[in-house]
Amino acid sequence: MNLWEIFILFFAFQSLLIAIFFFFRKTSDYYSNRLLAIFLLFFGYCLLYNTLFWSELLYTEDFIHLNFTYILFHSLLAPSFFFYMRNVAVKSKIILKKDIIHFAPFIYVLFSYLPHYFLSSSEKMEIHEKQSVSDLIFIFPHMELIIVILMVYYTIYIYMDYIKGFEGPPHLKVWLKVMCLGFFGVVFSYIIYYSLLYTGVLKKEYDYFITTVMSFFIAIISFFAFNKPEIFDGKAMNKLLPFIKYKKTGLSDSISHELKEKLLTLMVEEKPYLNSDFKLMDVADLLNINRHHASQVINQHFELNFFDFVNHYRIEKAIELLEEDNDLNITEIAYESGFNNTVSFNKAFKKISGTTPSNYKKKVSSL
């Protein structure tokens, strides 16, 4: 192996090491961490395969069994990244019946190459030397390019559906953007690779460079994994990295803190959240500031978006009503607390209290 191949091999093993770290790390958000571990495992294998290919160790008795396995892991990169990003954004787990479509390319490639995978090492060596694999298997032409096109689609879909309209904590949106940007860099490197390949100007040095660009994605995750692992527990990035700041656009720290205290007083004394039509613009009007600054005060000081901030107060009111001796039913309590429908009420109540209003009422009644 030359220095380039050793360099890439280092990132391959680093990716596998981080995958193990995330998979066995005990945290409240273990499911998304395990999804990330699976993605990094696939990514690390692709890098490892590349080094074996370049060094031609792949075509020796020791490693010939790995031949043509690259495309399997390649086909799983985008779906595994999608599952991770979806879980971080909306806490949606994999449901095989619903998500089987994402495994279609993998299943197709697996069954296409299955006859080759079951051959002995000597038979595989003979096929490689004679370049006769096409006599044994049939696979759709340019399948790897199709997978890259799917990777582009996944990147756009993730951004449009889970990042652009994300209404969760601002620090989490920053993390989603960082991950999506890093993955886009990987996808873009694949686009360059196949552009050079199909134009006939691809050289080994270009291949090294493109894979090195891919390795920087691993470097980003490595930095956070070993230096700032708290980010994977959902803590704000602006508290972990001093160079990530909220854009203040002219709102000084002293004024921001004054507005925070004024907002807290208004929420306690005037209870504007009991109005189901209460909006961010209403907060801005109460504080005599613009909408952007109102959003900044809430995000910066409470680490919540507007809806979660208001819902905390509404759920506190609902809990008061549930604990009181009254004849109100769940629907009436929802409206009395400021919600305009029971679906939003139940969802917010469970998110904040960990249980449903009905179960909470039963628990109070049994005391």
C-alpha cells in the first residue's frame, strides 16, 4: 500500500471504530445513535473496499471473497442516512412494511450477485482473471450510477422534508444541516467520480482525491464523537462550540435578557397562551419588537421554538385543571388550556409529561 491508501485506510477503520462507539453508547437517544452507527459501518466498509481495490489486495486469495460486495454497502448508504436523519427530525423508527421500498436497490443487487458470492475462492479468482463475471450474473447496466442518482434524490428529499421546515430546537436544526451538508459532499464526490469515469479522464490520483473528500465527512463526525459527544444527546451546539452563535442582528445581550424577563412576567400574569390563536407575532407586539427578535429571545433563552415554549405553559395549565376537583372532560380541559383541538393537546401533553391526559387523570383519581 502507498501513503494515500494507508491514509484512506485510517479513515475506514476510524469510521468502523466510531460505529462501534455509537452502537454501544448508552444514551437516552440510543435508537438514532444506532442508526448513525449502521450508516458509519456501511461508509467505513466502502472506504476499506476502495483501499483493497487500489492496492489490488482484493484480487488475492485472502480477499477475493469481498469482490463485488462494495455495491451492496453502496446501495445502503443513502437509505441508512435517511433513516438516521428522519429519526432525529421526527423520531420516526423503521417500520419494515412501510420502509421496504428503501431496501429495493440492495435486494436487487444482492440477488443479482448471489451466484458469484457462493463460489469458492479459486472459482472467483478464475472469473476475475478471465473477466467473465457477466456469464454468471445479470445486473442492470450502470447500476452504480443509478444508486448515485438515488443518493442525490435522498439528499434533496431529506433537506426539503426534514430540515427546511424543521420546527424543533435551533441547535438540532444546525446539526441536521451539518450532517446533510457533509453527506452532500460525499454525494457530490460520487458525481465528480462518475463524470470523470464516463468521460474517460479518470486517473488513480483523482480517485484518491475524491475518496479523501469523502473521508472528511468521517473526520467531522469523529470530532464531535470524541471531543463533543454531548451533541448526540441533544444538547445545544452553541453551548458546546463557542464559534456557533445565534445571529443577533442588532439585539444586544442586555436588551435580550430584559425582554426575556418581560416575557416571563407577561406569560405568568396575563396568560396570553390561553388564547388558542396566540402567535409569535403576538409575542412581538407584547414586547414591542419585531417577529425575528421575538423568535430569537425564545430560542436563545429557552432553547425552544415558539410552539413548544407556549405549549409548556398550556400543559402546566392543563395539569392544574386535571388535578382540580371539577367536572371538566379531556376535550374541555384542552380548550380551557389554550389548545384548539384534542389531537394537538394529546400530542403536546405526552411530549412534555411523558403520558397521555387520560392516563394522568386516572393517576390523579387513584390518589
